[in-house]
Amino acid sequence: MVTGENSAIAAPVAPVRPILRKTLLGLGMILLGAAMLVLLFQWSGITLADLGLRLSRSPVWLVPALMMFSVVQVMLSALKWREVLATYGTPGGTPNLRFCIFQSTVANLLSQLVSIYLSSSVVRGAAARRSQAFSTSHGLASSAYEQLFDIAVITIFVLATAGSWLFHGGALLWTGFALAGIAICAGGLMFSGKILEALGRIRLPGFMQPLARRLSGAFSQEMFDWPLTKRLLALSLARYGVLVGRAALIAVAMGFVISPLAIAQAFTMVAATQFASLTPGNLGLQEWSWSALLTVRGTPLRAASEFAITYRVLTFVSMNLGMAALAWATWRNQRDPT
């Protein structure tokens, strides 16, 4: 029997079930991704020996080159984030580029477990809280805002890809659709500030006003100015080009006979699956998406699947090496970002 005195000094027990449930869910998602990879091996007929032989023949310069692609990709994301923070006018001054690169590097490493869109917001928000140079809400909002441009670019090229497939067009039609989408997006961004200002004058229902005030505090009107949005759109387009170029380089260097157009279009569709990534690093889903899309566009299933898995291995190795080097070069004085 527990006495009143003992019960008074007993420490509260932390709930175990929620933690256990999340752990089991995470392990289940990892197993799901691994199972999908095993099924892809069986379905396509490739073996680990085939994959090992292919990888053993990779040029010695390929991984260092892919590391540079990863570094450039992260630096473009960091530049976008810093542009938005500079517009905010953070109390402690605009964070230096090294701080932004380091946080973006950590976010990319974490993206092997969760979506890059979630990892970036979490890492940058936490960095804002630790550094106290700007508020956590500004860290979260600025990260989400700069990533909206990456999502917009992917959406533009997804629609361009779908349109070119629908009308059985080639590279010219795909490029035309993409340019039209970029022009429409740029036009919308040009007037986004005025549209936001007009929406701000609309009388909202009472239950929506607290949310509106929170959003108004997190986002700055200057963020929607055309000069800034133009730079962010250009940087997101450059980032998309780097990612497509990386995929094309792997295909060429590893001896896959796949057209650059098929690589670019398939990459676009695969990238869109990361919006709602179910497994860590989109494991399994990414490989099946690559295989299905390339097969539909005329690549034999075996070659498409081998490319998908080769792409996973090479990007995993090169990204981790590149991010480790970049983190080592930029980790100093992270508590003082200015």
C-alpha cells in the first residue's frame, strides 16, 4: 500500500505509449521502404551482383562531382533563406551566409528521415531559437516562404511534363509549357503584394482573426516585393537545374541509355512525390517512381530500375560526404550568426 507521504514525493512517470507508438511507426516506415526495394529487385530481375558491378565501374571523378552538385544545391537554398531574412530586418542584424549554409546543411542531412520541407522548417526554427538573433516564428515563416518557390518551380515543371505527355510532344513543347508557366508564376508574384494588401482589408469572421494576426506577425509585407520574389524565383530555378543536371550526369557517367528529356521529366515527377513523403528519404517510393516513369517513356524496366537504385546509392553517398564537408567548414560560431 502506498502512503500519502510516498505518493506526495513520487515523481511523475513520463508517458511511454506515445513514444513507443512513434518509434514503432518510424520502424514500420523504414521496413516498408526496404520491402518496396526488395520487391523492385524481384520485379525487375536485377540482382545485388548487377548493381555492384555497375557501381564498381563508376568513374573516379563521379562522386566528387556529385558532391559539388550537392554543395551548390544547399548554397542556393541558403542564399534564398538569407534573402528572406534580410528582408525581415532581424533585430540582431542579417545572419551571415555561413550560418545559413550550416543550418541548410543540417536540414538536408535530416531530410533522409523526413521531407526536406519539414526538416528545413524544424532546423531553421530551432536555430533561430538558439541564436536569439530572430524569433522562432520568423525562422519558421522565412524557411517556409523560401521553400514555396521550390514548390512553385516543381509544380510548373510537373504541369509542363503532363502537358507535353498529353499532347505527345517533345523537348520543344515541354520547354514551351515550362516557359509559359514561369511567365505566369512571375506575373502572379509581381502583383502578390497588392493582392495580399487587398485581402488584408477584407473583414474576416471572428474565429479567423487570431490566425490572421499570427500570419501577419510572421510574414512581412516586404517579402512580397517584386525584386525579392524575382531573385527567389531565379534561385529556385537554378536549384532545379542543378538537381536535374545531377540526375543526367549519373545517367551519362554510369552508361545508361536514357534520353536527357526522359531524365528531366521523370525527375520532376519523382520530386513531386516528396511533398508527402511517407517513408524516410522517400525510400522505395522514389525508386518505384523512377522505374515506372522511365519505363512508360520507353526505357526497359530492368535498365530503369537499375538506374533508380544506382541514383539512390550515388546521391546518398555523395550528399552525405558533401554535407559533412560543408558542415565542418561552416559550423563555427553558430550561436552568433551575424
